[in-house]
Amino acid sequence: MLRREQESSPPPHDFRTTHWSMVLEAGTGTEGGRTALETLCRNYWYPLYAFVRRSGYGPDESGDLTQEFFARFLESDSLGGVHPDRGRFRSYLLAALKNFLAKEWRDANRLKRGGGKEIIAWDQFDPEERYHLEPVGDVSPEVLFDRRWAHLLVARVLERLEAELVREGFAERFQMLAPFLQGAAEGLPYVEVGARLGLSEAAVKVAVFRLRRRYGELIREEIAATVSSPDEVQAELHHLIEILAG
């Protein structure tokens, strides 16, 4: 659970490195561009795949379409219309996918998908195995996309937070305190955690407070990388909280 108390944390991000700038670098064909492209794929490949699948396409077709979307999105003529002042990258990318699918439907028999371009080995993501775990029912493709975006964003933050504590020599502390970040430690006494970590109950409370504060800072950094101005961070943070609470 993402706590609303984190909204008061000041945004530390300077907005020079965003997903917009990664898109522009991804189209350069350089080593840095390849790294940027792989980052974008990791961040958005499955949410986009889930959107395509929920839109009615089969597993293989959804994989091909998602792969081809990235190929065409990052072509030089497509990047000519990309500007860092476009707002929320999440919304821009989803709109681009919808336009791509509409055009693909019209041109299905005219163009061969893929064009021989390999973007990234998408099968490493086990997309269909993950998709089978998605809720059935009336969840729209747009809602499913937002949910996957939100959960993957939080997962990246937890990975960054764990890496920080591991570097500081607190790997076990992270494992014991991480449940307090998302409500999974309800009923777990601080004194019991302290006994495991060799800390007093008061020290555990302080450690949890600091971990939550850093968690909130990293959430803001991740969000800041997906928007074009500091003014949009708060609105996107509210959207993230609503998705995770839904």
C-alpha cells in the first residue's frame, strides 16, 4: 500500500533524465540508446502487452504487435514528433499504442509485422503466464494497463530500495522491514522484529519511519521520470495511489 503521508515529501528529481529523454536517446542507435531502449521495454512492455491482450488479440499476435509497436514507435520519423513537454509519458504511450492498433487493423494484410527488427527478447518476460494471473471480468484494457504500470513502478522502487540497503550492509533489515511498507506486516509487533534484528522497539520504529520516507522519495523519483514538469508529479502520485487502492 502506498501511504498518503508520502505525498508531503519534497521531490528530489531534477527532471533532466526522464522517459522522454530515454525515448530520444533510444532512437540514436548508440550503446546508450540501446540501454535506454531496454529500460523502456522493461518498464512498459508487459503493461502494453496486457492492454493488447485485453483488447481481444491472441497470445502470439499480442506479442508480435507489442514488439512491432516498439519498433515503429522508435523509428526516426516517429521520434520527430516527440517532445519532452508532452506531459505524462504513460498517457502518451498508451495513446500511441491505440493509434498503432487502429492502423494495424487497417493494414493487417499489407505489411509484414516486425520488419526484421529485433528490439528486445520479449519472451523473457513470460507475458502469457503473467496474463493468466490477471483478473477476469469487466476490467477494461485501459484500467489493466494502468494497474500493471503502477505495480511495476512500485516493484522498481522496492528493487532500488533493497539495493540501497544491501550496499549499506542491511540486507536482513530490508527483508524484515519491507512488509511494513505495504501493509503486509499488520499485527507484527515491533518488539518481535527488533529481537530478530538486535534492535530495540524504539529503534525499529525509527528504522521503519526512515524506510517509509525513503520509499516515498523513490516513488516520487520514478514518477518524476514519467512526466514533463514538477507540477505534474502530484497529480500522477494521486493517480498511482488510486490505482493501488482499487
